[in-house]
Amino acid sequence: EAASVMRALRSLDRAEVAVLMCDATEGIMEQDARLLGLCSDRRRAVVVGLNKMDLIPAADRRRVREQATVALHFAGWTPIVGVSAVTGAGVRQLLRAVGDAAAEFHRRVPTAALNRFFAQVLERQPPPTSGGRAPRIYYLTQAEVAPPVFVAVASSPAHVPDSYRRFVQNQIREAFGFRSVPVTVRFRQRRGHEAAP
């Protein structure tokens, strides 16, 4: 098991998109979840393939997918595609999902589009007051692709709670179609407006 994890890690270092192939008849195993966690930690695009779906009765396939989604809840953004290596069913959809994931990995969102979107987010749900301060977020920009990294410039980044940081990540993911790749948002202090100690 340790050797297989080491091989997976070496492969991940060379990959942009990882396909995590799981056995639908056994369900998501602990090792599967661990490997998906490694993909997420290394910020790789991921597609989960549920193989041997041809062995699952049609009436049970939805339940099997739902169980997989629950087991992989910590990376709920990951697409799950049912496939059969024997019949070829679902393989085309899996390859399409891999292509989509590769495109998302390299996707760049123009700053103007980001800030039009983010102005609406802030109007709908501004950051909560934390530690007696109400952080102000001035603008959002994409700093990197492959994988996508965004920077939110704020008045008091340390006072933006984790729950709001996750909210911003999820809003970016939903608005710009990052469905297969971890999205990182870093909150930074506005230059010339360092917070008082």
C-alpha cells in the first residue's frame, strides 16, 4: 500500500489532471479517499471514475453514485463518472470530463469579469464582523493558472473568517465553472494600509 501511494505521488507531480478509478461494486474505500485527498492537497484537477458500473443493477446505480459523493464530501467539487472498462460505457463521458478538467486547470478569468461578479457577491453577502472589525475587500484578481489561484485584497485579511473564505471559493467555482479543480483564494493586505498591531 505504501509503495502504491509513493507511485501515485510521483505520478501526481507530473500530472495536471488525475483520474481516480474506483470499483463501483466495492464502493469508495479508505485508500480511494486518501488518494483524492492527496490530489486536492497538491492542487491537481481530478475526475473520479466509478468502474464496473455494468455490474451494478440499473435501479441501484443512482444510490452507488450518491454513496460515492458522500464518501468524497471533503472534495465535493470533484465530478464522478460511471464507467465500464468491459463494455466501454461511460468512457467517452470520462474523457470529456478529463478534457474539461484540463481546460479548467488553465482557465484565466479576466479581472474585470471577476470584479463585476465579486461586487454582486459583496452586495449580497459582505464579510461578517470579526474581532470587532468589519473587513473590507477591495478587489479580486487571478494571480495564477495551472492551478487557479485568486487574490482578494482586503483591509484586514486576518479578520476574514474561514467560513467566508470558503464561501468566496465556492462562489468563484460556481460562477466561472471550476468544477474539477481546487480553487485557492489568498487574502492579502492592501499596500499602504497595513493593519495596526
